[in-house]
Amino acid sequence: MGDAPKRSPLAPKRLAVLPALGGVALSVAETGMKYRGRPDLLLAAFDKGTSVAGVLTRSKASSAPVDWCRDKLAGGRACALMVNAGNANAFTGKAGRRAVNETAAALAKTLGCRQRDIFLASTGVIGEPLDTQPMVSRMADMAQRLSPSAWPDAARAIMTTDTFPKLATATAKIAGKTVTINGIAKGSGMIAPDMATMLGFVFTDAAIAPDVLQALLTSSVERSFNATTVDGDTSTSDTVLAFATGAAGAPEINQANDPRLRAFTKAFDRVCLDLAHQVVRDGEGATKFIAIEIAGAEDDAAARRIGLTIANSPLVKTAIAGQDANWGRVVMAVGKSGEAADRDRLSIRIGGISVAKKGAIDPDYEEKTVVPHMKGDEIDIHVHVGVGRGRATVWTCDLTHGYISINADYRS
Amino acid sequence: MGDAPKRSPLAPKRLAVLPALGGVALSVAETGMKYRGRPDLLLAAFDKGTSVAGVLTRSKASSAPVDWCRDKLAGGRACALMVNAGNANAFTGKAGRRAVNETAAALAKTLGCRQRDIFLASTGVIGEPLDTQPMVSRMADMAQRLSPSAWPDAARAIMTTDTFPKLATATAKIAGKTVTINGIAKGSGMIAPDMATMLGFVFTDAAIAPDVLQALLTSSVERSFNATTVDGDTSTSDTVLAFATGAAGAPEINQANDPRLRAFTKAFDRVCLDLAHQVVRDGEGATKFIAIEIAGAEDDAAARRIGLTIANSPLVKTAIAGQDANWGRVVMAVGKSGEAADRDRLSIRIGGISVAKKGAIDPDYEEKTVVPHMKGDEIDIHVHVGVGRGRATVWTCDLTHGYISINADYRS
């Protein structure tokens, strides 16, 4: 598998420091299933009454743990989350379903809670049977070592080929009471040989009813994780789960439109977006972090689809890797998105500089003015498609020799 | 722009030799608009009464010549085709429409025919105004030099960053009379810096009514050009036009279901598929020609979409570049296609060897058995998705460092 990958040049300068969060306790273990000398198994245990919500991959070949979570989310309550790194338990047929059932049964027994309140996530190799013994045999010990402060270990335990752990935190007030939101994530595209997936877990000590938490998470994911792309390859295992323990003592929120939720929603969105950006910043081979803002689309969903078409275009991504303000390729991508756009009113700004307007090159545009922006590692592209009021921002990274090397040169 | 690109390692061993084809005369010229020392302008003149049909890009940012052709195809008759290489006349606003009108008017005058029977195609840089003077000034001379045998020159004149000219030919009998089908094409993805596009032109001396020719072309393109992909980037200029001169003296075909058309349809399909394969074989940086056959889909259209999702997956393409039979990535791509697939009945064969069946790895599969196939330059992947009778085959190439070098390292 070659050497351990170098830390992404786009990694945050420092890791976020996550405070203890009432109602959540963590522990990690080394099973050696795939990785050596590092934790690869995470247990998060929750106080009784913790709400859960989730957004799962739309892949038709979803993994066994994704199917398990989809089924159990209906209950709205969580007792524990277990995540293993190195084996995705995807495309494993009946053996995969059996592995999930065994893991949940053993963990429920260890913690003394109901199987249906156990949530599971796995990432790594696709198509390899998951041996549950290395996980089951460590559960009792992990339950003994649960700690409220093991956030850095937790973020590391879920990594596969990530080059840095991903953590984010924020606070907000609900009815005068401060609540905390902690999040961890992993992923850098559909990742290196045989690896799959983006995982995100958000925890709060606010008290939020399951259906309200679900509405909040769905909306937040749409504008964060679902608005990012590294290589356009949807994995079999993508999972974002949110857990609300209620331990901060703030009043329980039972209505999605409760005005007391406003500041919390902003803080929650901030954590999701921060984690999603960190995943993009760890994109395989990435050297540029790219924000693409679309305005003037038919509606917000159309704007997001146009943005993602630009963000997934290999020609746009390679042009940016080459520091080339190649707006012709942006036009091409808008055209191929299939969404309404008025070619004769299309305008494009790169790094704030107008390069095209009213469907043709801006007569005042000189390429040299945009060169300093293209040489930086944060690229901003703004496109107005001239038909409506829909807007969206999406984020991606460039496509470089590093991506090819990671995915082609190293055999799994 | 760096050195001239090396001939693709997947190029056909020899170029097809196209015979003269009654009713079609060709000439080329060097305008020096972008390229030096090579022809970059093609004129094809047709006998009176020639039928025309076309399939044009679905891009919402289609070029001015594409818009012109879309409008004029309704007439069903063609007097001439002019193609320039180096400037796509796309995203050029009113100036682009004016350039198209001027070119058509001048050519109609030169040849003494109606403007609406003139067809135009342009590929190359997007967003640069097209100067018509270099074309208009050469028309009279080109009309003087029209020749029935200039097929190799014609195929070269339409190239942009292609590494080899693309030609194909076939014959068939209609009511005992031999008719010929000649085709030329250009393209290798959305091509190198600022370049755009796939063009294909098919000519026959059969006599075929415009609506029959259109039905035939639409169906053939669906299973050839539209079943191939290099980088998934739809260009602003993609154009396939078919011309039927009737000069062979075979009876005119006025019904799409005429049984006398059967052998002709097969030959016509063969020419389209041959040209489409040549475009893939000239894919930027390509080292492997990949055929992906899908069976068991809901219907043929679903099968084609699944096939194209696999063919466009950067993770599948990089795995093949790395000679890695990474079927987990094929599963991922089937899952992300959004089409119905029965995960528990999915089976995959690579190079004829069963690697996965019934939704899990084939217990008899040993990776070493597929290694010789992965080392070759023709890769076959067969996927059965287990839900219906829909089938399709699509073709693509691998994603290599060469693609990144062509599109990122060389600045336009």
C-alpha cells in the first residue's frame, strides 16, 4: 500500500479542542483488523433518552450497517454507536447482515440496553466478510474505559486513509442555557484502494425530540456534506448521525419551528459545514480548496445541481490544479448540468474578478489580474446563470497527479 | 501548449481507406486561425437532393453552429458542410450568431444554393470571437478544388488535439444495389486546454428520406457515440450529422421499417460504432480501452445509465489504469447510478472470469487469474444487476497521469 500518506497541505493549522459533552462517553480500541499501532474501533455510549437522527447514503448497494441504521432510526432513540475502520461490511450479502446482528446483540448485552438502540458504521474494504470476533472480544473492556474526554482518540479511530483527524465544536444558547455541539468525521473522497466513505457524527447535550433532530440534520446535511464532492463517487457506506443527550438541562425542543432553536440551528450548521470542509480539505491529492457559488438558478436545488456539476467536472478540476482560470470549462459544465440557464445572461467571477458577463467574455477582463488568485490555495468561483433566484454554494478540491497516484499507482 | 501529443497507444494499427462516394466532393484549406502547417477547414459539397439528419449536444450552453444546425435540420436537405478546427464559436453571444450567418451566406453564394441547406460545425477554444474572414476568403478556391477522394485530408482537417485521424467505411446492399457508407470523426474527450468536442460525419450514396435517415441516425448514435465517454464532460459543440446523396442509384427508402434497410442499418451502425470507438481510443492519456456490458437491468436505458456511471467513475478508471481488478469500485458505481439493482443478485465478470456472484465475492475467485487480462490494453467488464432483461454496452478508457498532464500541466 506504499507509505502512509502525507498530511494534506489544506489541513487546518490546528485541531479543534472538543470539550466534554454531558451524556456522551467514549472509548477506542486497537483490533488490528487492518491497521496496526492505532485505534480502529470506536464506542460512544449515550445517556438514557438520547435522541438520534441520521442521513444515509442513497447508494442502491448500501452496506449492511447502513441498512441496519436506516431500519433502527425509526425508533428515534440511541444507546450506543460503534464504528470500525478498515472493513466496510459492504457487498457481503447474508454474512454481512449476520455480522451486524451479532455486533448489535453483543453490544446491547454489554451495555444493558436494547439492540434496536445500537447504531453501527463501518468503512474500509468492500466485499470482504467482517469478522466480528475482534470487536466483540473488546467490548467489555471498552465499556470499562468509557471517558467523556476521548474526542481526539475517537476522531482518529474512525480514520481510514484520512491524512488528519476531523473535529469541530460550537456552543449555542437554548432558553438561556448553554448547550454544546461536538462533531467528528472521516473521509477524503471514496478514498484509497478499496476504501470507502464519508462518516460524520454530531453530538449535543441539548434536548431535542427525534423528529426535530431529523429535520434539523436533513436540512444541515443538504447544505454541508451533501454540498461537497471530491471525486463524485458516492460510497456504499456514507453515514451522518446526530445524537442529542439532553444532559445540559436545557428545555426539550419538540417543534422544528420553535424559535428557541434558531441560534442552535446556526451552531449545528456551523459544525456540519466545518466537518464537511475538512473532508474536502483531505481530498485525495488535493492542493486547492474550491468554493463554487451559484446564483440566478431556477431554485436552490437547481443551483446546487449546477454547482455540483461544475465541482465534479474533471476538466474544471484539472484546470484549477494547473492554476488556469479556464472559465470556458465552467461554461461547459453549466451547459451539461441540464438545468435551466440563460446562455446570453451567464456571468462568471473568479476570485471576485469578472471574467465573463452577458454570455460572453468580459471585454475588460485581462487574465493576468486573476493569476494571483489562481496561485493561492483557496479558489472562489461565482456563476450567475440568469434565470431565477435560486442559489447554493458547493465545495470541492482540485484533481491532481496525487489523486491518480493514490488510486492507480498503489495496488490494494 | 507543449509538444504535439504522441499518437495514442490504442490507435488502430492502420487507417481505413475510404472509397469515393457518389454525390460527395471534398476539399480542405489551411487558414492558420489556430494551427500552422496543417489543414484546419473542411468543405464537403453534396449533390442536389441530398438528405440530412443530425444528433446534437444536449448542452444548455450549445455553440452557435450547433444552434444553426438544430434549426436547419428541419428542412431535411443539405447542399454543403463546412467545419473549422481551433475555434468552437461557443459562448460568443451575438457575435457568434453573426459569424454563423455570414459563413452560411458566403458559402451559399459560392456554391449557388440556399443558406438553409448549409451545415456548419466548429470546435476548439470556447469564448473567443470567430473571425469569418479566413474562411470566407478561401471558399471560392476550395470550391474549385473539390475532389471525391480527399477523405484522409478531410479527417485531418477537423482534428484539434486528436492524436490520429478517424475514418471508417462499410458497404451494404439495398435491393441488390451496393451502397457505401463513409464516416469521419474527431475528438478525445472534451480535449486539451480550452478545446472542445466530438464531431462525427457519416456520408452515404444510398437514397434515404430525411425522416428515415434521422430515425436511423438517432438509434445508431444511441448505441455508439452516446454509449461512450472519456471524462464525462459533455461539450458545447458535440455534433453528428449524416448525409445521404442517393448517387448509388439504389431505390429511395421512405419508411423506417422498410425491410430493404436492414443490411444497410447494420453497416451504418458499424461505421458509427467504429468511429465512436476510435474517439475513445484517442481519449486523453488513455492506455486501456474498456468495454462495459450490463445485463439484467430494468430496461435498456437503465442498463446504459448504469454502464455510463461505471464508465465515468474516476475510481473505476484509475483502478484499471493501475491494472487492479477492483470490483468493489464497480459495485460502488452500480450503487450510485440510482437505477434498480438487486444487491443480493449482482454478479460481475472481468475478462470472462467470475469475480462476484449473488451479491458477494465468488468463493472460487482468485485474483491472480484475472491479472493477465488486467495487464492487456483491452478490458472487458460484465455486470448482471439481477432485476430485469435490459442490456447495454458502453465503452470508455482509463484515467491516467497522462490525462492530468494534458489538462492541468499545460496552460492554454
